Amino acid sequence: MRWRSIANLATAAHRDQSAVSCDVAKLSQWGLVKNEVHGRKKIVMPVATTISINASIAAA
């Protein structure tokens, strides 16, 4: 399973580290990722090998 640090994710997404940390916390609450501490780094690991999101828009 592939893992990345929050700092690495923030760099890759061109976003602030604190914003990515908040996003990861929410994804962790939903059970989509595991957020663990290894030494001084917070490591993020996906729970599943793939995640699929389906959306539809209904006419008003």
C-alpha cells in the first residue's frame, strides 16, 4: 500500500500543509484513509486500493 506524508501531499497538490491536514482528518473520519504518526511525520495511507466517486445532477 502506498503512503505519503502530509507535507509531501501538500507539495504535490500545491496547497498549504494545514489545509491538507484538515482534508486528511475529514477523509480519516469517513474511513477513506489512515492517518498515522511515524517518528515526527504524519503518514497518510489509503484504506482501499481504489476509491470511486459517482455523482449525478438532477434537473431542478
